[in-house]
Amino acid sequence: MRVIFIASEANPYIKTGGLGDVVGSLPKYLKKLGEEVFLILPFYKNIKEKKLDLEFIDEDEIVIDKDIYRFKFYKDRLNFDYNLFFVENNYFFDRKGIYNEDNVDYPDNYLRFGLFSFASLKLSIKNLKPDIIHIHDWQTSLVPVYNKIIFNNNVKTILTIHNLAYQGIFNKDSLKSLGLPNNLFSIDKLEFYGNINLLKGGITFSDYITTVSPTYSKEIQKEEFGFGLQGVLKNRRENLIGILNGIDYDYWNPEKDKMIYKNYNFNNIEFKKENKMALFKELNLDFDIEKPLYSMITRITNQKGLDLILEIFDKFMELPINFIILGSGDKDVENRFLELNKIHKNKFLSLIKFDEELSHKIYASSDFFLMPSKFEPCGLSQMISLRYGTIPIVRSTGGLRDAIIEYNENVRCGNGFVFYDYESYELLDAIKRSLNLYNDREKLLKVIRIGMNSNFSWENSSKEYLKVYNKLLSF
Ligand code: ADP
């Protein structure tokens, strides 16, 4: 079977969050199952700077009214995990940011990603002869729309929703610039409260929809997490399922990871402490090494529960702990953490940036990882933490609920700490429970072992995707 992924990010080429991890690893695992897999990405400035070994494949133009957009297609000669293609249009993609600059979205994102979708679909149909086209989030949601409306093609499309909070909502005039007919501006198609909603187009026009955890697939059909699309999703519930994301167990592997200071597995788990020492040294920190290190590695957005962290911050700092947060996003919240950093220098550090290598070092060095999310479609950081012997403390929502079970002496499979209501005192209580565990080495090791032995790799979940593809082809 020939499966084409069309997406806006994929690790290690370009990544802003979990979407990049998933798109960068699932194709590899589908290939291991014997499928022929292709991935098409925009040729962003920072990918260009990597000086990859590329082969020119084709060029094409899209004409909309009097506007002509030219695209070139390249293949990466050295990616043997799957077939990787780039779509080049320098006006759209030779920019400093991916989606935004200085936290302000590019106003022409509809055109950038809409026409990328158009061009990728054209390339696929002409050169790649796909059985399935698998698209991701709002950025590529126009693929099934163009597929049915412009190309009148019957190749099967599947949309994965990684986060319903981002829908790609634009002015209704954008339809014309995207070369799409006016009749799509209707409530059963792309119209959304007077605007157009690209994700809604994906949901309506794709043949099948998946999202990234079983719990989230139910949550998004309700008002609280549906962000206005709950009705549309409910209408499509016969063709909607949740498949828990996996992580790439080759890439996230404390035994082999070249980015951490010292490799380890459960049998020499004490090497985590060496990682911690080296991290403190590199970051010039005067932290007490004997105290447990709590960490967060996160996009700084409303979704991630940072308001709860800020609410308990003083009380958290009174505990015998250290805390490091690596993240970027909302400027006000970033500044709050930078201020707090000045006050609690001897036990708290905020690193305001995106830094892949540092993230690996922090996963390896930490004792506990905090994810007090308001909502979390899947969440990968809790799985990465388990793999690195770092115990997650999470709120029970979406994929966090599907992956983490509260530790309890009487429950054998407990792998972390879980709180339920979105309340800061509940978070603080969970942190205190984790501190008790830290002081009982034998029990602590049991929980670490359960986490390190669990399997959240793509090996299981990639098979679920294959089932969906096969089902689609049998329709
Ligand atoms: P989301 O997709 O909502 O951002 P996930 O938990 O699914 O959340 O995935 C987050 C991914 O992004 C993880 O691989 C995490 O380590 C990474 N990440 C988030 N923020 C940073 C950062 N500032 N620096 C490096 N990696 C980060």
C-alpha cells in the first residue's frame, strides 16, 4: 500500500511540538510493517539551511484568477526510513518562523498552507500514485477539500487531529484566494461563525478521522473540549477513532541517546544522578543535588496548566525540591517565570527557548515531570519521561488519562501521580505524594521500573493505523 503523509512539521527536520514527533516517527514504523510511505513537508528556511542532499523531481504552478504560484519538488536522497519530499516556494516558506514570528501568526497562513496542500496533492496524484493520503491538523486540512472539489479524485484521505484548539480560522474572502468555490461557505461545509474554518473542511471532506488518544476522541464530541466543532465531529462519529500516539523508541532511548551526558538503563539507574550533576554544572546551577528535580518541557500556552503552577509557586518552593522549566510561548507567562527565577535562584530555573538537545538532558536528569494540563489530546512528554525513568505527575485528561495510572502500594501498574480537578491544591497534593515516594527508595525504584518497562512505542499504535487504512480501502 502507498501511503502519503502531508504535514507541516516532522522531527528531526522541523518541530514545534508533538505533531513534529508524531509525523517524524509514524511513517518509519509503517514502513517497518511493509508499507510504502512518503512524507511531504514545506521547504522551510531552516530546513534549507541544513544543506540536505536533494534531488529535483518536478515543478508546477497553480493559477488562481490572475495569480500564479510556482512550486518545486525535491526528494531527500538520504532518508532511508521513508521517502521524504519537500515543496519549495520561497515567498511562502523562506521565512524566519514556521507559523509565526515573535508570537504573531503570519497573516497569510491560509495561503501558505492552503497552497502547500494544493501543490502536495497535485504532486502526489501526478507522481506518487497514492492509495491513502494521511493529513495532519488544520494546516493540511484543505487536501481532502481540493481532492473532492477541484480534482474530483477518489483517493482515500484520512485526517488526524492532533489538537482541536488550533483550527485555522480565516476571513471568508480567503476562499476565493484559495481557488475554492463560494458554495463552500455554508454551515455543512467550511463556514464557521461567519468565517471559514480549514479544520472543519478537513473533518467534513476526509474519508476518515483519527485523533491521538481514545479519551480525547470522546472529549472532542462534547462542548467543553470541542471548541465549537463538537457537533460536526459527532456527526462523523462512525468514522472517528482515537489511537494513542507512540514515541520513537530508537530516538528516545536513554541507553543510546547521544544528546545526554551519560547513557543508562534501569540496571544502572544511578547514572541518572550523573546526568543531573552534569546538567547543573552545564547550566551553572547551585542546586542541592540530593533534592528531587521536578521539570517541565512545554509550549507555554493556556492549555498546559501553567496558571496552576504559578498559583502554587510559593508553596512549591517551600518544599525540598528543585524545579526547571524549559519552554516558550506566551510572553506574559514567560516573564512571570523569569521574575520568579530571580527570587528563587537556588532552586528554580526557567529556560525560555526551544532546545531539543537540552530537552533530552532534562528528561534524563529529572526525577519527576509535571503535566498539569487543562486538556491534553495525547501528550508525549509523559511517555518520554517514563522511558527516561522520570515519574510523571499529570492531570487526568486526554492521553494523560490513557497513559498514566496513580501509584499506590496496592496497585501493581501505578506509573505516576494523577490529579483530577483543575485545581492548584490538587496539583500541590500530587506533588507532595510524589515527595513521599522519593523518600522511600525501594518503592521509588519499583515505580521507575514499571515506567521504564512499559511500552509506548509506535510498534503497537502503527498497527492500529494500518487497520484504519485497510478498512478505508475496503469501503
Ligand atoms: P504539544 O504537542 O502540545 O506541544 P506533546 O507533549 O505532545 O505536547 O509534545 C511536546 C513535544 O515537544 C515533546 O517532544 C517535548 O519534549 C517537546 N518540547 C516542548 N517544548 C519544548 C522546548 N521548549 N524545547 C524542546 N522541546 C520541547
